[in-house]
Amino acid sequence: MEKAAAAAAEEDREEAWAWTWGAGTDGQLGNGSFQDHHLPQPLLLSPRFRSRVSFVSGGGAHAIALTSDGEVFTWGRGTHGQLGHGNVENIHHPKSVKFFENYTVTCVSTGWNHSGFVTDSGQLFMCGEGSFGQLGTGDNQSRNFPFEVPFFTTKHVEKLAFGMRHSLVLLRDNSVYGFGSARRGQVGKSASKNQKFYNIPRLIDGFPNCKIVNLYANGDHSAALDESGQLYIWGRSLAGEHDDDQPRAAFPSLSISQVALEWHHALVLSGGELYTIGAYRHQKRDPDVIEKAVVQQPNLTTSSTHHGTPYNL
């Protein structure tokens, strides 16, 4: 009897391979319910896929799971079609995106209400809300089924990063493009101060002669990391008073390995030490220059994660 109980407990542990908690009214916890939970709940995903999940991206109230062999699952809020299932329904458990059955997806990203998927051949597919042009399709229409972005059909997309209503794309040729909301400079220098959005991808210039290896976005700000560990930030200011519509080097004395760009602050990892910049307890720091906004927390380390990004909210 004791052996049977032990075996059952071990089986439960194997099934509960990942946990979620918090707000769940749109099904974003992926645990089979539409309720909030204060305690961890197991994420419902078929056992044959669990060991292969390599990356999870979380949006406003939806999520995408990517497996090591290029399969894609989505769940949560689907009111703008951001789950890619051809409808606008909320789903409370991970569901395979059938559209990609004949594709191998290598990179995914989630915005507040939009989603993006890159294939191994460099194609970019988007779905979800498009009211700010964040799908890059040349209009402001939403789409509930993955749609290939025409602008990139002759290019090779490598990586993605989505903010609240804007999108960043890194190409194999090292160029960075942005589209969507432009009101805080998050997609680069605007043609005029009255420009609120761009629905066609546009090149973001201002980078020095360097190799970009990763992109980050959240809220109304953007960032990129080059191969030497130099971080560039633009968009809504994390420290100080003024937004910036061109990439600016931050923390030149640090060689940064990981970045987490959040709603009002950012975390960067350098040499096993964690640094923070931006709002703290809902109040803005007031530095003269961006380097002074960094507060070092010694002896903090974190494990490396897929694409070098701890999390994308």
C-alpha cells in the first residue's frame, strides 16, 4: 500500500512539471480554469511535449510555448486572435497551433495582444491586435490566424521582441526593424512629432558598427544587446525625464550577458552580478545620467535561459 502511494506521488510530480499562479480570468495560467490562483497550479500540457518545451513567452494575458523541435502551443486571452487558432476565444490550457504543423518554428514573442512566430527559413508570421500597426502588415487590422508579413518575405528574420503595442525584428544581416506604436520613440526616429504609429516595418538606425545578438521590448521601450555585451536602450525613458528615439549605449563599463526589460524597470546581469535601472516602488529615480541609475546587488546570480531572456511580459 505504501509503495502504491509512493508511486502515485511520483507520478503526480512528473505530471506537475511546471506551475503557474496569479490572475487567471482569461485562462492565462493554462491550468484548465478561468480563475485566479494564489498558490501554484500545474500547467496542463501533454506529457509527450513537456520535456521538449524550450521557451515560454508571456503577453498581456496569453502565452506561447515553443518546443525544441519547433512545435507551438498557445493559451490564455484570445479576444484579438493572438492565439492563432482562427478565432477570438479564450483558452484555459495549452493548445497546439495547427497552422504550424508543416513548419519548424525557432523563435516566438508576445506583446500585450499580439504574437509573432519565426520559422527556420526566416519567415515571420504575426497574429492578434493590429490597431497600432504592430503586425507590420501595412494596415491596422487584427488577425486571428498567423499571417506572413510581406515586408520580410525576401529577408531572413532571426529574432523578435514585442512591447505593449510595438514589435522589433532582428534580421540575419544584422539590421533591426521596428513597427507599431511610435509615440515614445520605441520604433526609432519618427518622421514627425505627430507620428503615432507605423504599420510597415522601418529600419532602426543609430547603432555603431557592432553585431546585435538579441532584442528586448516591454511597455513602450526597447533594447538590443551586441556580441561584446554592450546594451542599447531607446523609447520611453527608464531613468531621467526624456524619451529617446535612437539607440543609446548604456553601462559602457559593463559586459552584459542577460537582460530583462520590464514595464518600469530593467534588470541586467554582468559577471554574475545583478543591476537594476528605472522605477523602484512605483517612484522614478532621478539620475543626471543613466549610469547613476544603476544599483548593484552583489552576490546575485541567475541561470542562463533560452535566447538569454529570463522572461518577456
